[in-house]
Amino acid sequence: MIRLYDDLIIQTVCRIMIPLIQLFAFYVIAHGHYSPGGGFQGGCILGASFILMVIAYDINWMKRRFSEKKNILLIALGVLIYALVGVLCILLGAEYLNYGILHKIIPTDSVKVRALGTLIIEIGVGITVMAVMVSIFLNLTTLGKHEKGEV
Amino acid sequence: MIVILTGAVLIYSTLDMPDWGDPNSPASLHVSPRYIEKTIEETATPNAVTSVLADYRGYDTLGETTVIFTAAVVCILLLRRFEDDKTL
């Protein structure tokens, strides 16, 4: 049995830390080309910041900022971005997910555009992983009820 | 007895495996040199792990993302409850 109570120290520290955690998550996603990191890792950090909101405050506080509808839409949106980039490559006349062909619509050469295509799909992966982390955590901890209560 | 025999056969078969990190093993002779040597000139990405994950093996990563997507969908379908649910 975990009792719910508001702790001033924890809430203040989380209020300061959550924006920094989210900023670091975007850095990990965007800097995946040059250092360890990428969509999966950055998405996990971003999802952890929302989970920290639920732990430090409560589920309603977090759902006012990131509703369940948006969460489910983002789960599908990330996979959709990934798959649509592949379909776009087919429409421009290359193999599925062969980003080199995207230089026809993005004004840069066909090598640099591969790095750009990689970044786009990493963003898609990051969105999906973030929303999935939050969704699974909420469903497991509240037994699917999505409401404030003692577990 | 069967377990010990199987374990003995498995341990015996590992003796033929290439050494750890052997540059002449078949796994590091096929496509790995190309990924390591050409990753900057072909994909402009200094991190070879990212270029293999998202570019050379992009289809694989799409599958991984779909696995995570499916996990979330199944989790919602199995666990999510609403107040007007009559089946509970």
C-alpha cells in the first residue's frame, strides 16, 4: 500500500528538473548522429520525464498537460512518420526507406540527405517510444482506471 | 543425464568458434568493413551505429518500432477500463 501525499521538496525539485530532463532528451535524439543516442534512448528519457510528473504530483496533474487522447495519437504518429518516409521514397522512385532519393524534394546533395532522413525517422521513433512508455506505465500502475488512487 | 550430455556437446562446439573480437572471423569480413569504412562518405553520419541502425538496416528498425507500437496497443486493449464498462 502506497499512501499519497504531497511533498514540497520532491515537487519543487521535480518542477525544476523536468524541463532539463526533456531538454536533454531532445539533445539525445538530435545528437544521435555524433554520439551514443538516438530515437529509442531519447524517447525513453522523454517518457521518463512524464512518468516523474505522475510520481511526484499525481496523474491528474500530468493528464492536464498530456491527455490520454494526445498520448494515443502520438503512439500512432511516430510509426506513421517512419512508414510515410519509406512510402515517400517509393513515390520518388527508389526502394522503400532509401533516403538518398529525397534530394529531389529537399535542396541538398544525396549524401547529406541520408543523414537528414535518418534524423526524421529517429524523431518518429522517439515520439512513439515516449508515448508508449507513458501509456504502459499509466495502464499498469492505475490498473487501467487512469485515476488518482492508492495502489 | 540428457541435460549434461547436451551441455557437453554445446561446450565442445564452442571450441570451434572464432576468438572473441577476431578480425578474421566470418562475421567481421562480410559487410562490417564496408559499414565502418564507407559510413561517412555514403551517409554523412559519423556514428556508425546510427547509420547501420536507421539507414542500412532501416527496415529492421521499422519492425522494432512496430513491436513497441503493438505492445502499447495490446496494453491499452487488455488493461484500460472505463466507468461504463458492463463486462466487469
